[in-house]
Amino acid sequence: MSLCQLLSLRQRVLGIDIEHHFDSDLNRHGFEILLLCNKEHLFILNTLEILDLKELIQSGFVALGLASERIAAQVTV
């Protein structure tokens, strides 16, 4: 994946409202479908997989030195 695709993945994953997975009216089955990179990649994730993916994305960006807090601090300077 390119950096732009990785950033897009982060935005999509962090934009998932996990609370909807616990409300049977909003998400009856507890699954989320993510289409990425112009529909080249399809992910069907349950609630636990979404939580794991969110943690992986956040940890990965911290490891790469691209954590959103650091980027926000650099933009304001």
C-alpha cells in the first residue's frame, strides 16, 4: 500500500463508530464492510476485529512516527 492508501485506511478505520456495533437497531449483525483503494480491497470485520484493527493502525502510525498528535503539532508550528 502507498502512504496515501494507508492514510485513507486509517481515516476509514478510525471513522467507524464502534458503539453502533452494540446497538441492534443500528448494526444488527455486528459486521462492518470496508472497501478500500477504489474497491480493490474488501474487508468484512466483526466487532473484535475492528477493535484489533484500530489498535494496529494506531500502533503502526506511532511506530512510523506518523501519529496524528505529532502531525497536528507540526502543522500548527
